[in-house]
Amino acid sequence: MKQEIFSVHPSKNYGIDQFRADVAKAVLRAGGDNQHVSLILSDQHIVKESFLEDINNLLNTGDVPSMF
């Protein structure tokens, strides 16, 4: 089984909008054509605490409010 690895790459001005856009890309890839995608996040990727709230929502409900 082929597995795609997806990771965010925060920059100096990386904010919640850019984070949600990156997570949306991973979710869209995972939803298409039976692809398997792993989203890799480390503590260094969590620049703002609101990122954790979005990941928590994604894990609990499968959706992030205001992502799309």
C-alpha cells in the first residue's frame, strides 16, 4: 500500500489561515481516489495554540470549522 506523507512547513509569518490551507490540502488528497495520507506534525509545527484546536476538531469530528 502506497502512503503519502504530508507535513506543514511554517515560515516567519505562518498563521492560522496558512495552517488551515495546508491541512485542507492534506484532507483533500486523502479524500480522493482511495489515497492514503499521513499528516505529520511535530511540536515545532504548532506555532499557535489554535493549531491544536483545529487538529483536535479534525480528529474528533473529521472537520475543521472555517477550513473550506
